Amino acid sequence: MKKFILPIIAITLMTTACNSKKDANLTAGIQLANLDTTVSPKVDFYQFACGGWMKNNPLTGEYSRFGSFDKLAENNRKQLRGLIEEIASKTADKGTVEQKIGDVYNMAMDSTKLNADSYKPIEAELKKIGEVKSTTDILKLMPELVLSGLDPYFSIYVGADPMNSSLNIVQTYQSGISLGQRDYYLENDAHTKEIRDKYKEHIVKMFALVGFTPAQAQKNMEAVMAIETRLATAAYDKVKLRDPHANYNKMTVADLGKLVPELNWNEYLNSLGLKDVKDINASQKESLVEVGKIISTEPIPSQIAYLQWKLIDESAAYLSDKIYAENFDFYGKILSGKKEQSPRWKRAVGTVDGVLGEAVGQMYVKKYFPAEAKERMLKLVHNLQKSLGERINALTWMGDSTKVKANEKLKSFIIKIGYPDKWRDYSKLEITKDSYYANVKRASKFETEYRYAKAGKKVDKSEWQMTPQTVNAYYDPSTNEICFPAGILQYPFFDMTADDAFNYGAIGVVIGHEMTHGFDDQGCQFDKEGNLKNWWTAADKKNFDARAKVMANYFDSIVVAPGVHGNGKFTLGENIADHGGLQISFQAFKNATKANPLVVNDGFTPEQRFFLAYANVWAGNVRPEEILKRTKSDPHSLGKWRVDGALPHIQNWYDAFGIKAGDKMFVPVEKRVSIW
Ligand SMILES: [Zn+2]
């Protein structure tokens, strides 16, 4: 939510990164079949570097986007399936983690029971919501819904206080709209309007599928839309959500009671198990004020429909095939352009992974994460750290006092690689054979209570926010940590058999990307301890902002679909991170191979291979619907623009491919971004 989890960056370990001794056994790592040599790199670098990959990996019906990143994730899923199915095929003692993994998986796979049960697993809850008579009843019922995994109206979470990063505090966050992004409710272009119309039809169909008459279903839909549109209107937009100061509104619970008097906050928090809360960060306070008004003014039958919708919408993936299919028709087909559902086993693996992530992760790393990988990865990270330090010291636009602070922050990074030192304990999670949905609901409660129990406690900086099998990486500004799970330390990010040009171009840039998040437009507002505290001189910050603005304007100008531009401010942090990652890793690559430079291999110079490896991480195909969806919701630029938008700002890339003024990819020096 407030983390900068980047769905696209990864990291891995590097082979001989720092030792420049030439190893004759190392390959170039570049797969020539990925290229499209009918196109010049000077005209369209992405097509040149990835055109072969795109042709050889056409989109199948179950995907709205499929890239080399997704291909790796697909492989991980198969590995997890092997581990899980072996467990699920045997009988295990009650209460063991094996019993829990096996039962969740087997119930997800049991289509006969799922279809026979239909919507019965949620029937009692639907009825309970339907019996609500007053605002007081609603407020009494809400904590129960929240603990079971729903987020009606707004959500409550526990996380580090942005101004006092060693302490966990209770915080609110805007929520409660099923389309996720407020734009869907407010914008009036033809595509958005069509999505909205189809969403309305979807709500009506879903109510009918869980036993409502057509007339009731229609009426409920209208109530849901009215409430969600009010929530969307009051919500911060996606650019404002990226401003840490605008989203910091810490106050006493007593003051929150004055601001949003419709809720009895002490009582509400107590019911959630959050006892003796004194301070709370009402992240988007104006949105919360509107929530209070909605709860006190919308008619009770409308609010019943809204709460029932939250339940239906959230549980649809765990009910009968008919209900699942309608859910997929809207979220998969209409919203993303997918053609067909994923096979049942993939969904089942996904649920087990979500419910018992670290239990599965423990088995995964034992089997698939080589012991030497952690050590090698650390070496690579340290080389990148050194290179970023060199670059900071050489900056012409930053004064000495800020440089000292930047270096301190760089040296304070907490580095996490592979898997956590201690594992989650799932002994209190109850998994039985009543229903697939009931298990997921208990797991949500287990997870929510686990997180809520941290309120008022010291932040545990050793905790991981991703499971080790995840194909991804992240930077967290509140702990100043970079994390690279085992799942991402594989081709196309990392290849033990490939040379430095490949590994610095792929995983090296990913490491540099995560490091740069500590210095992007958001991250740079947090100090080395993770506090939202300025460490810049006014002049240096002004210089930084001016340079970041060049980046935002550049990505604003990119046309991502007919008539649709990128959103430079929304994607600014990720684009700065890509830019920094490329600069830092290229320098580390040159440092590492200085004594024994690499030679031409597979027809490409080492510098060319560095950039080809980078581009290949982002090779992929994507449907037009998904492009529009991501432009609304994804802070990362599309794969094509992470290549064709990022590289024209890197001088070493021009040098590597001999790109000059007059070439289509050429951007004049004065228009290029220069930050880290
Ligand atoms: Zn990122």
C-alpha cells in the first residue's frame, strides 16, 4: 500500500562480478533468438532487442500481459505445484503445516464440492448483513467484516510511523471501491464509461447468482454505485497519494473523534483488537470525513447492499465455477482483455501461496535456492553500493553537506537476500474441511490479527514483506531496506553461467533500481533511519526537483495508446529508479571489468550486451485493454517504455550502439534527464 513494491524489478546474483578474471566458461548470456535484427537499434531499440522474444512468446488466452518476467513466475508456479501436490497427495497429522497446505489445495481443486456448495459458504454472512437495522448496527458489524478480509468504506492497518520509523502505529487508508482506482468512477472518456457500464451489469449478475431477484439485484447495484462513487470522489488521486507529507495526518484518537464524529473510534478500534490506541495516522483525512458522512446519511438498505457487495466481490474467487466465471468475465476479460481463465491448479497454488506463504517458501528455498547464491548476491550489492557512492560524490548539482547525508543513507541500507532468518509460525491458523472460502476467511483473520498485534510495538526490521518464492524485489523507505527474494535470482535476471556484461545489465540494474528508490522523488524525503525528515539543503532539493521534472515531462509526452499519454508524475519514482539503476550498474560493471575487459561475444561488445540484457528483462506482449488499465493503476511504465523511454537518457547506450543525431532514438543532450 504505502510500500514501493515494484512489480518489475528484480535482482539476482552475479557470478564473477567483481573479479575481472576472464573465465572462458562464462557465456554472453544473451539469447540471440530474442532479437529482431530486421530492425535497427537506432530506430526502435525495444523491437531490436526483444522482437524475437515477442514473436516466439505470443500471448495465450489466460494472459493480458506476458513478459520474460511472467515467464519466470510461470516456472516458479510449476515448482511450487510440485512441492504442494506432493504434500497434498498424502495424509498428514491434524494441525501440521502439511495438513494445512494439503487441505487448502485439495479444497481449491475440488470442483464437485465447490459447485455443490455454490454460494452457501457466504449465505449466513449475507443474511447477517441483511439484518442490519441502524447505523449503530453497521458500526458493530464492520469490525467483523474487516477482520475477515473485507475493506468496506476505508481500511485500517498497522505500520511504521513515517515520522518515528521505529514505532508501529495504527493508520487508516482510503479504500472500499471495487474498481480500485477512483478514475473509473469519475472519468468520462468512452473506454472508462464502457468499463463502468459493464461493471454495473456485473454487479447485477453477481447479486442474481447469490440468490437475489432481478429487481433486488438492480436496486442493489444502484446503491453500490452511489456509495462507491461518493468514496471515489472523496479519495485522493494517484499523484497525491505519492506525496508522503500530504498523506501524513497523525492525530489523537480524541481529535479523530472530532473530525469524524460518526464513528465511536475507541469502541471501533477495540472491536478490532486494537486496544489503548492513543494516536492514529488518518492518512487521507478528507476522504475519511466523507466516510463518516456516508455511513450516517446513506439509507440503511443502500448500505446493506454495499456491504453485501463487498462480501460477494471478495469471496467470488472461492465459490462455485459459475460465480468464478462471472467474476472472471468482468475483471479478467473486460478490464484486462484476457480470453480465458487460468487452469484451476494455478489458482489453487496461488491461494496456498497467499495463505501459507512462508511455509511454502521454506520448502522452496530448501529445494531451489543454492546456498552460495546469497554470498554472491551480497558481493554484487556491495559493488553497486560503491558505484552509487562514487556517483554521488561526483554530482555537480549537489552540495557537499547533502552529499554527506546521501552517503550516510546509502551506507545504512538494510540488505535482504533470498529468505528471512526466522520463519512465520502458522500453528494458530486453523484449516479444516468445511469450505474453501471458510479457510480463506480464517486465513485473512489470522493475517489481520497478526498485523494488528504489532500496534504500539517496536518495528521488527528483520521481517520480510515478500515471500522468498516471489519473483520481485522492493525498497521500503521506512526501514531503508532493499530486498531481493530467492524467486527473482534466476534467468533472465541472473545467470550463473553468464559473464558480467549480462548480469550487471540484468540483475545489476535491478539492484541499482531498488537502491535508487531510496533517492527517488518519494524516497529522498526519508532519512537514513526511515523518518520523513528533510536532509537536503534548499538549493540542492531545488536542483533535484528541477531534474525530476524533466523526467516527468518526458514520460508525460509518451503516447502509450491512441490518444492516451503516460502519466509522468505517477510513474516518476519508478522512472527515476530505472534511470539510476542503469547509471549505477553500468559504472559498477566497468569497475568490475577494468583490469580484464571483456571482449566481443556473439557479435556484440560487452557494453552492447549490458543493454541487451537489460532490455530482455522487459521483453513482453500486452493487450490493449491491459495498457489502458495499467496506465490508470500501475506506477511502473510499460515494458516497452522502460527500455525505449529510459535508454535515450543514458550516454553509454549511445556510445555502445553508435546512435547519433538524426537517428530516430536520439534525444538531444539538453533534453536528457540527469539525476543520479
Ligand atoms: Zn521500483
